[in-house]
Amino acid sequence: MYPKILIISFKIPTEKMGEQYELEGVDFSLVTQDYSEALSMAGAIPLIMPYIEARRDDDQYIKEFLNEVDGVVLPGGSDIDPALYNSYPQKYLGNISPERDRWELKILQMAMEMKKPILGICRGFQLINIHYGGSLKVDVCGNNADSKIPHMALMVPKYYKTHQVDIQENTRLAEIFAGDEVAVNSYHHQAVDKVGDGLKVSAVAPDGFVEGVEDPDYPYLVGVQWHPEMMAARDPIQLKLFKDFVDYVDQARK
């Protein structure tokens, strides 16, 4: 049997879906297709969990949902509420969804209590850092003083290799990408500032921004700032991350 991996989707309103949806007051559960494709290529069955307003405080309901899966993916998405890392709205802060933030942090906490393997991508990576008491830079693109690297490289294809990352020694990423030069896409304008307590930095961009973290004391918790799911179909190096995650999940459930 294939391992089952939960991908957390998010709720967006009609007006965010464009002109093709004209019925007001309709919400959508959304997650990009690339996560499912990458997990499937790696040998897993992807399952999607929507945000459910009526169950946001129902721990038993969420626990039963998590009981049905073998691992969890925290995907990318909108900016994170700065109040969660003792900051405040600033210039260049994008749209936030405090409800989504608290929902996903609850799922992360409960998944960790259940020792579920966890992979965080982009926003999910940042959320992991916040969960561990870390903080974010609200924006690293609007102010070019922070970096000359176009971290929000919307002008290029999703699989485009925008910059390389330096994989740190003695980390899980070093095992996954052993001997590989790792070049990544880049679609974020927020970045890790203070690294959360207990997290180990596993990847760094040329400008010094943290691009990967992991918890060496947890069975499997890895977060990356880039979007490997967008590259996996074209780049076998990026697929290695999903293969490692799924292979671990598969062994852990036996």
C-alpha cells in the first residue's frame, strides 16, 4: 500500500478566483496541483485537507483526520500574521489570513504530538520557524538594501533556477543532496529572521538568508524556503526531497 500524505489546503473567497466565478459568497479550497504531482511521483497518495471553520477548535476531529494519514505537508501561500512573531503590519506586507495561520499551527502542533513526519514548503517552512519561536523579515524584496537576489522571481517560469543554495553539513538535506549542486526557484518576499529554538539551519542562500531548517531531535521535520514541487517534474535533484520524505514515511508506518 502507498503511504498517504496530507496536504493542507486553504480557503479563498470568490473575488480572489477571477471573473469566471460570479456567484458571490462562495469560498474555495485551494492548493496547487504540483504538490500532489510531486508526492505521487515519489510514491505516495496525496490527500487534501480543507480549512473547516466549524471544526477549527475541534481537536478530536483534527486528530481523527490526522490518524488517517502517514505524513503532513505544509504548503506555500499567503503572508503570515506578524502578530505571531511579535511584530506588526508594515509596508510591503501582503495579504494575511489569521484564521489560516492558527488552523495550520494547530495542525502542526497536533501532528508533532502524534510524531507524524512533516515537510514544510515556503510559507510552511516559515510557519515551522514561527512554531519554534522564530521570526520573519516582513519583506526582503521591496527594499533592495536587504538583497540583490530577486527572491520573488515572478518574471520567470516556476521551474527556473533563480539562485543556488549552500547545503549545510551534517543535516538531512546534506544526505538527500549529497554531491549535488542545488539550484532553486524563488517565490517568496518574506524570509526567516530569527531561527526558532531547536531548529538547525540546513540551507542558506548566497545573500545569507536561511533557505532550509530541520529539527534534529524530531523523527522527521524538514522545511525549505523554495518550491521543490514546482521543479520536481523537470529536475530529478528536486524530486529527491520528496522521495526522501515519502520513503521515510513509508518505513515509519511499518
